[in-house]
Amino acid sequence: MNFSLLFVHSIWVGVAFAILFPALVSAVTPPKPQNNSSTVQVPDYLNPNPNPLQFPTKPQEVRIQGTVPITLAQALELARRNNRDLQVAILQLERSRSALRESQAALFPTLGINSNLTNSGNGFTNNSSQSSTSFNGSAQLNYNLYTSGNRQAAIQAAEEQLRADELNVESQSLIIRLNATTQYYNLQQADEQVRINRAAVQNAQASLRDTQAREQAGVGTRFDVLQAQVNLANAQQQLTNAISQQQIARRQLATTLSLSQSVDISTADPVQLAGLWPQTVEQSIVQAFQNRPELQQQLAQRNISEQQRRQALSQLGPQISLVGNYNLLDRYDDGVSITDGYSVGLQGNLTLFDGGAARARAAQSRTNIAIAESQFATQRDQIRFDVEQFYSQLQSNLNNVQTSSVALNQAREALNLARLRFQAGVGTQTEVISAENDLTRAEGNRVTAILDYNRALANLQRSVTSRGSR
């Protein structure tokens, strides 16, 4: 019953504090994150096992069961949902939210209770068996009234760390989006190389049939047949290499998207220009300075170091605390009712000499501030270089797309003419083989030009963090 009285008293102290400090209660309540729903539909069987500790032990558990074509939009949605690096960044953000709540707990007093029930008597060798039972309980309330700025600096440092981790999530999202986009274009190029090389093999097979027919008719030579056979063998070897690169590109993209262990993917989007960049290089540079999260991260890190400097110096200032105690004491069977008492007071301390430790920690923080400022300048220069580099690549690749399209049409026409000349007996097999190789190279150049343009556009969007890249 005595313990119940103490417990009820402690509850009333807590309720009274909540009434007296409602603003503090609301101040430490973190905002709930908002969930953005996506309209991109992705098949569920592409998602990985929800258990991150899955460890396949049988070959059938990792055997590819099928290949699924996906669009770039679906690839980006899968990367947003499943990429492990992005998930780690989000978990780090959640950890910073908890750390902020921990630092904000210093705004509240600490309240604790303790009690003990004791039975005491004479020793076992004494014939007297007198004993007594007593109950003792107490409640303690402590609150730091003044910390020389340490408490506020700790809270602000935690807030800046939370901001830095929020920016890190944004930066990781952009990096993962760029990686997924680039790898999707790489897979598109690998798919096109397989298609082009298959067409080259078919052309080489047609040329071999023509030379063999001419040899049998007595108007061709064995040398022409050997040339056609060598050309076919080279085309088949290039096709084999292209298929290998295609498999590698598929698995690389699947790793970035954290796909299911038994599913492979291919590209469903056609190879075409992804869009045009409407801004000048100067406008792009200024927009990049305004939008890039890396610059804001360096500023947040600088602010963290500034708050850590304040924390270090606060250890040299006075620390004042409010201390309150309430005690209950009851000795059973002594004819005396419960006795209680309380005490309220202030405690203060001031460190007169710490060997220079606090000022040394403050000096370290000042150095960290200078490092963050230097890294800010370095990051700013790198951002400008990135924008200028990818802008230049974008323009040159756009010109290459136009040039390669003209060259492709010319190569097709040249191959038709070479075959007609060879069939009419006024051309050579070498001209046909050369025209076939030129066509294969022209098709590859056009695909490369288009995808290089798309890669440069994706990199430029990442460098500027425009709305098109989000």
C-alpha cells in the first residue's frame, strides 16, 4: 500500500509536468514523413525476397526462370523501391531522427523512483529473535536549468545532422536514378549490338552463298569463297562477344534494381532521343548551384562543427540544476504511522581547470569548419565542371546523331550497289565485304550516338537536378 502511494504520487508529478510544459511536448514530436505513391506499375515477381538475409544454397534457387522486358520508367521505379544503397541512406535518416529525439530529451527533467523493503534482526547466534520490517521509498526530480549553451548546441547539432541525412537521401536517390538510367541505356546498346551483329552474320551468310554459287557456275574463285568464310567467322565471333556483353549488362542492371534471384530483364523501350535540353550552359550552372544537395550538405556539416565548438566551450561555463526529492518511510509494527519528507534545492558546478581539453575540442571543431568550407568550394567547382562537361557532350552527340543517320543511309545504299556490281561481274567480293562492314559500323555508330546523347542528358539532369531527373 505504501509503494502504491509513492507510485500514485509519481504519476501526478508527471501529469503536472505535462500540463506545465505543453510547448516542449509538441516541440519534440517529429513530423511524420509523407509517402509518395507512384503510378508506374511494376510486376510483383520482379521484387526481391523481403528477407534481406536470404542466402540461397541450391542451384535452382538462383537459376534464371525467364526474361522480362521492362521500360525505363519501370526500371527507375524498381530502383527507388529496392536499391540497397538507397535503403541504407533512408535507415541512416531514421537513425538521425532518433538521435534528435534523444538530444531533445534534455529539454525535460528526469524523474525516477526507487524503493526497498528490508527485514532486519539479531544474528543467528543470539537467542533473541527480534526482527523488524521497514519500507523506504523516494522520488527524485532533476532538471538542468542552465548549461552554458550545451543543451541547445547539442539539439541544433542533431537537427543539422538530420538535415544532412535528408540531403544524403536526396543525393543517393539522384545517384541511383542516374545509375539505373545509364545502365538501362547500356543494356539498350548491348541489345542493339546483338541485333546488328546478327544482321551482320546474316549478310555474311548471304555473301558466302553468292560466292559459292558463282564458284559452282565457274565465274567465281576459291579465293572469294575463302574471303566470305573468314568474314562470316569474324561476324559470328563478334555476335558471340555481343551476346556475352548483353548478359553482363542485364545482370548489372538487375543488381542495381535488386531484382528477384530467378528473373532476368531486357529493355522494352526503343532506342531514340530522350529529349532536348532547353537551357544555356550558364543557366544550367546557376541552377546546379541552387539545387545540388551536395553543397547544402557541406553547409550542414559546417553548422554541425560550429555547434560542436559551442558544446566544447560550454563545459567551461557554469552548470546549474534543480534537484527535488520526496521520501517515504514506514517501519512495520512500531506503532508509528508513515513518515515522509522532501527537499528542493539548486546545484551548481563550474570547471576551473580541465587541462585545456575543452578548448582543444573547440579548436578541432574550428578546423572542421575550415575543412567544410574548403570542401564546399571544391564541390562548387566540380559541379560547374560537371555541367560544362556534360553540356558539351550533349551538343557533340546531337551532331553525331545527325551525321550517323546520314552515314547509315549511305552505307545501306553502298551495300546494295556493291552486291549489284558483284552479281553483274563488274565488282569484287572484297567490295561487298567492305560495304557490309561499313553498314555494320554505321548502324553501331548511330546507336552509340543516340545512347551517348541520352547518357549525357541523364548526367546533365543529375548535375543540375532538374525536375526531369526527379
